[in-house]
Amino acid sequence: MAARNRPSGPSRRQLLAMGLAATAGATLAGCGSRGGSAGGRTVLEFPSWQAVEGTFSLWWNELIAEYERLHPEVRIDFYSLPFDSYVDQLTIRFAANDRPAITHLPARNAAEFAGRGWLASLEDRLRSTDILDSWTPLQEEMALDGENHGVLLLGYGYNLYYNRRLLESVGAGVPTTPEEMIAAAEAITGDGIFGFGATTAPNPDNYTELAAFVVGSGAELSTDDGRFTADSDGAIAGLDLYRRALAQAPRGIQSQQRNELFLTGKIAMLLDGPFFLNELAGAGDAVRPHLDVARAPFPRVPGGVSNSIHMPAGIDPDKAEAVWEFIALASSPEWQRRYTEVTTNPAPRADSVTAEAVAETPQLELFQRLADEAVSIFPGHQEHRERFGRISDIVSAAATALITTGESTASIAAHLQDELEQAMESR
């Protein structure tokens, strides 16, 4: 169902947001001790980039309030860190053995932290629950040496967000193939309007956007047995599609600028996960009715993992038990359904998308279907996952070359292949 057919008045979720805004602010304002105890209560430090991030912060604050009601002897110190420097800040802290009790990570970085011995295995605890049997298959991204070191909080498939009026202005329908998408983008671009939106300045998002084209086209950058395939015919074809789409995008912009241009009617199409849906409400009255979402126009659905929750290795046993009880509460059927209702993203637990949630957000049916079909854009081989930061940097450099140079796609792919192989050999 089209996004523009949602009710024109405040939604239940918007009313909830207004009602909980004060709670979120009070929680953040109350941040004091970063661990240990306060007033006789155990304090669990919990930094997160989602502490002030839209509907995700609302869910976290509801969950924390319920946890503290059930565990009055514990206080959770939930506070915000900026996403752009989040992993770097936590890396420094973990290396210094200064580890927050509740560890929230971009899921693509979880294997790196686990591989350094920084995260506790949750395998025995998880096997006493129904979590592993009830979770999305993308939970496998949390496994290292056969043991799960965290719980995935969001896995997703990519969607095409589009401006129907801009597509209709060139006689195009909603694209269902990459060629249709690029042809429509080429027809639209001009006079300050761009047919496609992407991150065209150096940024970690270069990896995800590039890999979405390669994986969506049916190829891969690396295999589960540890081989890199960036210079394969299939990968080169995917890179070339990505490059042609980039040619219709504004140069030198970050993802937030891309989003703003889409919401102001300056970009016709972009690829993103289900979490971008909430951004559409920020579009102006002249643009919002024309914005909609569909399946990404690829032969297969590229998918990703967003964020995950962990317990640091080596913490006090009593504190470890308190952290596990928080993770277990977040993973319960009730709070997984609540996650779907509040964030409008399909929670990883099966059957979390309820009829009531779909009635409020019809796009959830599409999001759940794509999440079930999604093929991960992230490396599957354990060594590659442990060194994802380095791999991401190398792929991002290749994306920059595709954007800024006239070098052939095949040549850039060959150089990418060499760089990836050398990075693993130098370990």
C-alpha cells in the first residue's frame, strides 16, 4: 500500500513520540555515573547512537523503563554518542579495558569486536531460550567460531524509495529492473534535479551502497570460503550498474545530504533500508504525497544487518547476569512486537509483524517479505568479518574511484581485488 495513503492526521506512532519525548529527555539528562553503583543501585552503562534517534530511542526508553521496574536494584545509564565516531570511540575504550556493560554495536562491526576477545559468548544462555530458533537467519552474523556473541536487533532488505511525480514527468513507472531504474534516472537528471541519490563523498556508506548493487545483481565481492571475487564478470557488471547510477547523483554529498535532497524533491530515487520510511514524514507538503517505497529493482534482494546488542567479556558475574536479563527482555515476544510497532521496522523475531502494526504501517508487509528474502551484502567468511573495517575502507576507496575517475570499471575492479587480497595476506 502506498505511503501517501496513510492518514493525514497524527498517527498513533506520532502521538506516542510526542508523549514519550519528555521521558527520553529525562533519561538522557539523568546520565551520571558511567558504571559501578549509584545510591546502592547497580548501574549498567549503555552508550548508543540511537539514544536520540527518532523512534528507536522511543523503544529503548520504553524498554529501559520496564526493565528498571522489574529490577529496581538496577539503573541503566543510557546516553548518546554520535554515530560517525561511535565505533572508533568504543574501540579505544575496549582496547583500554573500559567496556560499557550494555554494548550496542553496528552489527557489521560485531565480528571485529568478538574476534579481539572483547565480547562474551552468549551461546549457552541463548540455547536455554527460543531466540536462535525464532530469529532471522541474518543472526548468523553474530556467530564467531561457532558461537553467538550477540543478538541481532535488525536485519533488512533494501528498498527503492522514489518520487512518483518525478518518475511520471518522464513517462516512467516504478522500476523493476536495474536498467529501468538507470534509464529513468538518466531521463530525470537535469536543471538541478537528480535521478538517483547516493553517498558520493568518502564514507562507510560507500561500502553498503556499492555492495547492494553487486549482491543485488547476483554477484558477490567475496565468498564464504574466503575468496575475493571483486574482479569476476558478475561483480564487474554490478560495479558498472552502480557507476551508471552514480553518474545521475549529486557529487560530494554524505548520506544525510542525500536524504535531505530526496525529501525536498531534488532526487527522484534512492536505495535504503526500512528505517528510512520514518524520514518521509519530514518532507514538505508539496513533496510528501509523491514519495513511496517499493522492492529494490534487482534480481535478488540485497540485505544488511543494522545493529546488535552484546555483553562485554570479563565483567562482574552479577553485572553480567543483569545485562543478560536486559538482552532477554529486549528479545522477548512482547518487546519484539513493540519494536515493530514503534520503529516501523520488522523485528528479527518471527511473527513480530502483527495485524495491528500492518494496519498502522502497511509497508511493514513489504519490509518483512524483503527481510526474509535478503542476501547479506557483508562478508560471510569469518576472517573477512573480523577484518571488516579494513575491507570497508578498501571498497570505499574503489567507490570513490568509480565516482571521480575515468578509469575503466574493469581496471578499478582488478585493483580492488588486489587490494583486498593483499589486506588479508598482511594480517
